Amino acid sequence: MSAKKDVEKDVKPKPDGTSKVAVRRSKLIYEAYQEEPDDREMLFQAAAMCQVFLPRREPLTPSEVWETESGKFTMTVIPLPVMNPATHKNEYIGLPYGTKARIILANLNAIAVQTQNRVIDVSSNNLTQFVKEIGMTDGGSQISGVRDQIARLSNSIMRLTFDGAEWQDNTNMPIVSRFTVFKDSNQQRWPEQIELSEQYFKNLVEHAVPLPKLHLAALSNNATAIDLYCFLAHRLHRIPKGKPQFLAWKTLKDQFGGEYTRMTDFRTNFKKTWDLVRTLYTDAKIEQKGTRGMLLHNSPTPIPQQLFMFAK
């Protein structure tokens, strides 16, 4: 049986006994596998956020600061308070987190890159269509969740730190520099229009990592899988041909498994995550080296590079 038939057999949704989420994910994986690379619709992620990542779960308190690192590179995400229009007091609403934040940000990035405009309309008039376009079509609860994550993205600032041998470089970079809130009868605080910060937008345009929209949709219930996919899409094509890079399990755990205390638990779950990612990123060339780690080889990008250069 061919490799393609094997994949088709594995990912076709089962008619009975499977949850709606599992059926939808299987269908998306199947559709993504059928999609030709040249036909893939593009989303974008900033290169820095393909190395360090937003929280995968909601932090315990709305004012909690999030920190993650990759080698000498650290990202700290700091929540900012926003004024409650009813009480006129500043309140924290928390950090962006989970799969929604990742997919929403990739879609906002795509709008900004493709229009070359930092200002994005996320008003209620456009939000229903926006939610459909990013593959979240479960009605009002999804719209509310998308609004919440956009508000969290708008009220957070990133600090990017490179800790060199003789110097340390720190950059403060808000994703959103300005947002407009129109008050309604319920005194809601949803942004209606956002403006990406000039610094973030410049960094995004210069170092955007193209990602297949359908692939992210297929991973939309697994934040670690999205992070791994983004990491590989940014990393693999930069590895010199014939000079594979080895990543020890400790290095992988530091980057992708900070919530795990036991290495064996992380390794078991990470292998399952990689099995899911490679169903979509079929050109990714990675060898598992038992209890030592993983060996990464030069691989094509999931979006052909000539298409990305044309899109920019």
C-alpha cells in the first residue's frame, strides 16, 4: 500500500463512535493532505514566535507574567491593565493563551502582511466573517472567545531578551500599539479596530514565517502541535544540507514541555505530538534517536518559498 493510501486510511473520519471535534480534525487533516503545496492558503507568524511561545493554558491569575525561553533567547509576555468603562478603574483581563490566540494572531498577521496595513478592523460587523474565515464557526461562543483573545493580545506587551556572552539585549515590543473600543449598552470592552505596533509590523514583514492555513486549522485543538509545526517551518529549511542538527530531549523539554516534571512523560507525549504534526508537514525530515533526542535534517518549507516571496 502506498504512503498516500496509508495516510488516507488513517485520517478519514469514522462515521460512528467519534466525537465531533475528532471527526472535524480528521477531516481537516485529510483535506490538508490532499491540498497541493502550490495551492495552500497562507497565514503568517513572526519568526521570534516560532522559537518562543504564548502560554498554552490560561495563567492562574489575570496579572500573571509569562516567560519562556529557547537557548539564549527569552520572551516575557506582560499583561497590561485596561480601564473598565463601567467602574472607570483599571483591571487585568489576562494574557492571550491556547490555540485560539495562536490561530487568531496568525490570521491578523496575514491580513497585515497581505494588505501592508497595520490597521485591522475587528468590529462586530466584520467579526462573524472573520471567525468563519479562521475556521471557528461554532456560533456565538466562538465569537466571544475570539473577541476575548483579541482583547488579551491588545493588552499585552512582549519583552524579547537575547543573553549573549558579553552583553544582553532587551527589546520591549507590544503586538498592538493602539486599539479603539466602542461602548455598547452592556459596557463591553471589545476592540473594534486594532493597530499593530510599528516595531512588531516591521519585524513581521521582514521575518514572516508562512504557514498553511488548513494545517493550523487541523491542529486547532493542540497548542503544542501548533508550536512544534511553527518551529519546524521556521527551522528546518535553514539547516545546512548534509549537516543535520541534533536536539537533545532536555533541549526539547525546555522549549516545549515546561509544564512537565518527568522527562519520560514529556517524551511520550511529545512523540505523539510529532506523529500528529508529521501527518501534515510530510516533507519534514526528522529522525528519532531513542532516549537521546531528535535529529533534524534540511527540509522544504511547507509553503514553497517562491510563492512566499511572490506574496510579499
